[in-house]
Amino acid sequence: MLDDSNRPGSAKYRAIVEEAIGGRKSVRAFLADPVDEETIRRILDVAARAPSGTNMQPWKVIVVTGKTKQAVTDAVLNSGIRPEKAEWDEYKYYPDEFFEPYLTRRRTVGWALYNLLGIGRRDVDRMRAQHDRNFSFFDAPVGMLVCIDRRLQVGSWLDLGMFLENILIAARGHGLSTCPQAAFAPYHRQLRPILGMADEDVLVCGVALGYEDETKPENSLRTERAPLEEWVTFKG
């Protein structure tokens, strides 16, 4: 007889799925422990079950480790281009001017992170140093650079987002943590020759992948989510 407790719809199955989604967080400090290629391949393979319009599967992923990952880090940090001066000339992640409620949400999470790290509001150098940790993938042993063909349209970007979320959730099933990082996007010119990117490819983001360093204070950050009443309307 089948064990119904493990079937879709059961309380046990639901709890596992909800924890996999609800327990996800962006990790900003990783252990040096390596992740084997077979595990990375499995995560990406299952992530590719994401839905996509007419099964176009618009995602491209470049996995970097070792010397290549270090070359990515060096290319950005040695570019002489500070993040606040970097040009988002391939696509724009944020609006030119933030407005409510998005401005408050952005500031809240930013100061929550800095407070955990003991970074004051006037400590610009430490803020910059923390942001620069993006470019070492927060010391994760694996980095992924995610691309999409610039000739595709908004629908394919939606598909790419669902694929990215699948990576983040699938990694949890292997005891791994992640951090999606749009910070790499403005440095596509520095990274193209290292990554062998085609001219038609847009660098959308990076993803850090590895084992969470649970001793680091920044990894205790748990971001808030607005209640359903603020963004859901039921009509019937």
C-alpha cells in the first residue's frame, strides 16, 4: 500500500514544499566547502522544468569555479568602476526614482543588514566593502552567471525568473544555499571575454551557490513580507 503521507496534497508533502519556499533566504556568507559538479548539474536540470512560453527555455547559465570564478571577481574589482557609477545599459533593474511602498521596503532591508554587521549610517567605506563582497560571490565555491538572448521579449524574462527561483529552491533540497545577485549586470563588458558570452547575450545576474556559514551575523537576516491584504484582491 502506498504511503499517502508522502503524496501531493498530504500534510507532510505540503509542509516540505512550503518550508522549501518559505525558508529560502539570500545568504551572504558561505563556507569554502566545495560542491561537486554532479550536484550542480542535478540542480540545474530540475530547475529547467520551469514553465516557458511554447517551451522556448530562454535561459543560459555559465557556471564558474576556481580560477575562472576568481577571474570574474578580479575583473569587476579591478575595473575601477564603483557600483554607484556603473551603467545599467543592458537592462534596468530599478526605477530611476524610488517611490512608496518600495522606497521604505528597500531602506528597511538595507539598514537591517548593516545593523547586523555593525555598519553605521556614516560608515561609507564599510558599506562599499560589504557591497563588494557580491563580486566574490560572498565566498561561495560556485558562481553562476545567468544570461538571456537580447532578441527575446518580456515574456521570456518572466520565464527566466521562474527558472531562477527553481534554482534557489532546488539547491535547498541538497542542503545548499544561494544568493541571486543583479550586481554583476553592469559589468558585462569586463566579464564577456572571460565568460565567452555571445554579443546577443544579456548578463542578467549572478547566483552564489554553496553551504551557508551559520556563524556569520548577516545570515540571520530574515526579511519581512507584506500581508496579503496589501496586495491581493479576491473577487467572486
